[in-house]
Amino acid sequence: MLRGDGGEDYWKRRVGKVIAKRKAAGPLYDEKAIRDLRQGVKQWERVLEAWSKGKAERKVFQTASAIPLKPLYTPADVKDLDYSETGFPGVYPYLRGVYPDMYRGRPWTMRMFSGFGTPEDTNRRLKLLLQRGETGLSIAFDMPTLYGYDCDHQKAHGEVGRCGVNVSSLKDMEAIFDGVPLDEVSTSMTINAPAAVLTCMYAAVGKKSGVPPAKLRGTVQADMLKEYIAQKEWVYPPEAHLRIMRDLMVFCTKEMPLWNYISISGYHIREAGSSAIQELAFTLADGFGYVELGKEAGLHVDEFAPRLSFFFNSTMDFFEEIAKFRAARRIWATVLREKYGAKDPRSLLMRFHTQTSGASLTWQQPLNNIVRTTIEALAGVLGGTQSLHTNSFDEAWALPTEKAVEVALRTQQIIAEETGVSSVVDPLGGSYYVEWLTEQMEEEAYKYFDRIESAGGILKAITSGYLQREIAENSYRLSKRAESGEDSVVGVNKYSVEEEEKPIETLKIDFKAQRRQIQRLKQVKKSRDSAKVRAALDKIARAYESERENSIYPMLEAVTAYGTLGEIIEVGRSAFGEWKEPIFL
């Protein structure tokens, strides 16, 4: 899948199997009963036609991914349902959930995306959320950090602390996690191009606070394939980033066994304008690419696959989102076992984090976003997520205020504590519509895998622009539907009202954050052992020159000696150069 070297036949066979299932009734259904039911449906359709006669013509009904929808679903639509391919929660193929008891045992991990201004600002927000009942940390970084620039770089001017917290050295990470019990909470870090450096910093902070790397729990995103597809925050050419990710996989497999070193992200693919089907297919295709990467590094699939995790979007098409999550689990388990030979059940578990959609938030009538986020969060829960982040209602305006983030956290807590949805595992399992839609999502995903393989594998499909064009075309389709009013957006193209120019209070980040960060960086450089830093940076450079040497060990040395993020990333710029995306027509 990474390079397109012979998997075409597998994907064609899988597509054929999925389609062939629908040609005969499965063991749960009787052929005569299905024929009788179809006759009954035809009679009902005549009743429906008579009922609708003379009424205004309604819009075309379809999912957000343009899957046409009938008005009614019955057992005839899922006659191919074979319970052995649906199974039980916690049992292969994990369609109904990765754990037997799901939320009856414990609720999903509740994370709120946190990070702004200085490390001290973010530290205060993290502690506030832990006090309010958050059960896992999630760190957002500013643009200079995401691109590997120190706070004093000319390209960082005006951006320090604006859309996340700034990290230029280990000193900043120490301040972010000061007083945070790293042995009790898990931490998710949304960082990609410099992911290896930030992982090393987190390991160093843990060690300094008495928690060895082997006991640290959490996730670093590190999904570079997704960056080239959607988010566009890269530093080096794709092959260079993949090499560093390979080193990180090997390092974490040996040194940080509880750490999820790649969170394979469909979230940003969806935010860029993809459909749910494209998000499902392109995210899993990236995942299969990382499996290939691990194998190329000499690791057995069961050594590293248990630490691969996923990150999905949940947006407003409620049932399609639930079907997407269910289909994703079955596809991952099936392909890991059939194609890659995984035998450890943990390798087959698709564990994923869900974030409600940022793209669905509107700056018009921002309080409506509370309702949107609630619906999207509920879809994530009914779809079986392991971890959930709820967006705040003010995020179409700015980074969230304390009040808004508390409402977002309370949304999760109310779903968990008051609705009863966590009492039964996969409560929508067996729904004729949900089961039918799950199979539709699965079939379309397999078709995409076949096209990606035919294009030369996931890397070629990215560098040729195939995936980007698919997303752009879908984004254009959705934009046209919203502009024409075919898709309603309450408060924007329907039920709009005149509003105040600024209807809510927003969080403000001033330039003091930049000045404080630059001053701290100066102090770090003044007090550190510069010779030690230089020696560690030279070791990284030598590791990059060798295909056999793992670059993460000298990188850990460099951050521990207070080498800066920018200094470490610059070693790679010198070794690999930079990369500009070709123009895709």
C-alpha cells in the first residue's frame, strides 16, 4: 500500500467478497420470508405514493457522502447479514466495539484540546480541566512549533502562542507539565513534522519528574501522510519524514511500550472537505502504509501494530458517522489479519479518538454550535470511540474561553452520566438502516483501496495529487450544495437573523507571550552546555546519513541538553532539504 507493490489482487478480491454477500440471504434470514417482505414493501410504497400525491416535491435524500437513501429499510436490505462477520463486542472482527464491556466498564477518555500563549498559560488551563473532570490531556501547539521554528525566528513573529502553546525547548515542556501527574493521566499531542522531537521532550519531562519513558501513556499524532494529503504542515520531503517516523516506531516499540507513536488522522482529511467515505478510506490507507513502514524497519506486525491508533472526525450526518466508525473497525481487523498476518488480537483492535467537527461550527449564532457539538459527540459515542474531544461553541471566532471549554466538557459528561447510552454496547447494532449503511461504507472504502493501489500505492497517490483532487472535488460539491440551499446550515443559509458584530466574548492572546518566550529561550541558551548540545546535534546529522542508525536516541540527548526545537529541525533541513507541493490541476 505504501509503494503499490502487488496488493491490487487483494483489494479486488475484498471488493468482490463484499459485493457477493448481497446476492444470497445470510443464515439469519429465510429466502421465502425475504420474498414475502419485498412484496410487502412494494405494497407500502404504493401507500406512500398515494400519501405524497399532490404534496410539494421534496429534496433528494442522501447522506453527506451522496449515498442515495430510501425512505424505509427492512430485513430485505440486510439479508446478507452474517453474524459471524458482525460478531460480538471485543471479538473479531470488532465491528461492535473493541472491548467486551465498552463504556459499562469505564467511560471514554474525555479530552479537551488545550494550548495557547505561554507554557504557564497552558499549564493553568490543563489543571483547570483536570479539576473539572477531564480524564486525559490534549495539547495544541502554535504555528511556529508545528513548523519547527523557535519563538525568536523571523517566521514566528506574530504567531507565538496564537493558535496553541509555544514550545522552543525542553524548558517550555517542563513548564507545561509542571505539577501535572504524568503517571496518572495520558497525554495526546497534536504535532506532526516535529513529532519525534516533542516525543523526546515528553520522555525527558517524564524522566525528570520520576516517570520513566516505559510508563508514560498517551499519543503523538506524527501522521505525516495526512499532512501531505490535507493539513500541509510538513518540513522535509515525504521520504525523509517517513524515515524519521520509522525510527520513532522502532524507538517507541522498544523504549515506550505504552505510547501510541502514530495517531493516524482522518480528522484533518475531513476538515479539508472530504466525504465520510473518503475520510474512512484515505485514513485506513495511510494506516496500511504505516504497517508497511514498520515491516520495512524489520519489525513484526504484532510488535508494533498494537500501538497504532486512529483519530476521526465526527460531523453532522449522524447515522453515516456511526456507520463509518463501525465499518472502520471491521476493515482494519480483517486486513491486518488477512493481508498482514497479524495474530495478536491487540493488533486487530482499531482504537480511535474522535473530535467533533470544527468545519461545522459557524460564527453566526455561535450558541447553535453547542447543539451541533452535542449531536456529533453522541455519534462518536454510539460509534464506539475510545476517546473524545468536544469543540467549544466559540471556536469559529477564536481559541476557546474557560467558560466555553467548560460547557464542551460538560457536554461529554452529560452524555456519559445522564443519557443511558453507555449502558448497552453498540445499541444501534441490528438497525436495518445502520447495518446497511455500514456495509455501504465498507464497500466504497475497499473500492478506494483498489484505486490507490492501482495508482502506485499511498505515497504515489499523494505525490501525484490523486487524493488531493478527490477531496477538492467533494469540497466543491458540498460548497455548492450549501450555497444553493440544498444543504441547510441553520443560522447561515436558513433562519438567519441580524446579529451584533461580535455576539460573544473571545479569548485574547497578546504579544506579551512572544516576549516572555523569547526571554526564556535566551536564558536557556545562556545557561546550557553548548558543547554538549553541538555534540548531540552532530550525532543526529550522522544518524540521518546512515540508513541503519536510529535518529531518536541522539535526538533525546539533544533535547535533554536543552537543544532547541529549531536547532534540531534545522539539522534535518540541512540533511534532507525542504519540499514544495507540486501544482495539481
